[in-house]
Amino acid sequence: MNRLFLSLLFSTTIFLSMSSCDTEGCTDPSAANYDEKADSDDGNCRYDSDPFEGKWDLTDSIEASTNVFLPEEVRLMDIRIISTDRDRLRVFWKNANGSLSDTIDATAKPNTLSIAPQEFGEGFIIQGNFIYNGLYDYIETEYRVSSDTSLVRRRGRAERRD
């Protein structure tokens, strides 16, 4: 009788300890970051209407010489969809020191945000592409800023800000 009791107690303990090893993640199938392997919701479900929309920490590099890029400070990039057909997006830039930079308009295809040539700052023109990597949830950036006397190429990566 004692062996049966101990065996049941041991089995119950093992079962309870195994069932309490939940995998946390987003359990809502309608969320952008749904995790089908998650057993318990960790409260971090995202409901982005577009993969680009949201706040991103942008770390990019400036071209110092041909294909040699030097890293710059991290800046906040805030992308907002302002039309339902994705033909107009607004990108807000904020520098690491907190100062606001210009906003730019862009258009989006499924995984590419395109910036047509437009004024940026005083006397500058910006143009380029941002490519969204849905598998790892980041944006690769490549763009250039030009003026009458200079052309600066930049490239980098933006990580989603939680």
C-alpha cells in the first residue's frame, strides 16, 4: 500500500512539475507576433497594422570612403501609416540627443519602404529603401542624403523598440 501511495505521489509530482514548464509568448493568433508554441501569454502581443509601423531603434553607418562605413549614434525612428492603401507613410526621426529631425513621406510594398527623393533638413534631399525582415523583425536601411555640394550614403539596421 505504501509503495502504491509513493508511486502515485511521485507520478503526480512529475506531472505537475512538467505541466508548470509553460512556454511564454504571444498566444493570440490575430497578433503580429503570435507564437504557436507558447502555452502562456507573456503580455507582449503586438497588433501592428503594418510590419513597418511602430517605433524602431535605428543604428546606421555613414560612408567614410567608397564602401567603408563608420557607425553613428542610435536614433529613434517612428513609422506611422497615414493611408489605408500603404501609399503614404510618415517616418519621424529623433536623434540620440533627443532633438527632433525632419519627417519624411514614403510608400510601401509588402516588405519594402521606398523613400522617393524629397527635401530633408535645410537644403538636403533624401532617398532610399528600407527592407523589412519579418523572420527576425528588423529593418535594413540604405539611403542617401545629398545637397548641392555633397552626397552621403548611409546604411544600417533598425530593431523594434518594445
